[in-house]
Amino acid sequence: MIVRTLDEIIGTEQDVRAETGAWASRRLLLKKDAMGFSFHDTTIFAGTETLIWYKNHLEAVYCVGGEGELEVIETGEIFKISDGTMYALNNHEKHHLRAFSDMRLICVFNPPLTGKEVHDKDGVYPIVD
């Protein structure tokens, strides 16, 4: 059994922050945990916009606080994100994620992240072994 608290993760190498200051991802479960997915508690900071394109991963996200929006680049569709909203990037949608207030998101990735990943210039997390 694996039991971890957010307090145990904050300030460690599993507390990954964007160089831009747009987000902080607290990575609670990683590939090394052999669960088949990774599990993250992520904050997207108010007033930021992040380009994201998980072309190598599937992601499901559940918002548990804050408000923002997701804009799908290909279609121009805009989805409001707030407490109680779930979205799943089942087709590797390239998108902009904008936070109007600090948004707290619970995220699951498949394949699981190793913990070192950050977005490249295209918003992609690479596959890391």
C-alpha cells in the first residue's frame, strides 16, 4: 500500500514548478510506483496561460477549486473550468489553459510520468524512461 500526504511532497523533487511560474505540480504517484498511471495535485496560478499538448500522454483532470478556461486550439472551442468540472484529453487536444483565479486540479496521466517532465516549447511532455 502507498500512503502519501501533500505536505510530504511539497518542497521535494516531486514538487515540480514551471519555469514560467504558471503552475506547480505535486506528483503524488509516479511511474516508479508501478500503478500504471501517475496522480498529481496541480495548481495553475491566477492570471496565467499555459500552452499544453500531451501528444504522448492521456490526461484526465478534475477541478477542485478556482476558475479558468480551456481553449482547444484546433476548434476554437472554449470550456469553462471551475470546482466540480472534469475534462479528459482523450484525443491529445492541443490547448491553452487559462486561470482566472488559482485553480487546483487533480490530474491522472497515462502513461505515468516519471516526475521530471516539464512542458517543452510546444506544450508537450516527452516520454522519459
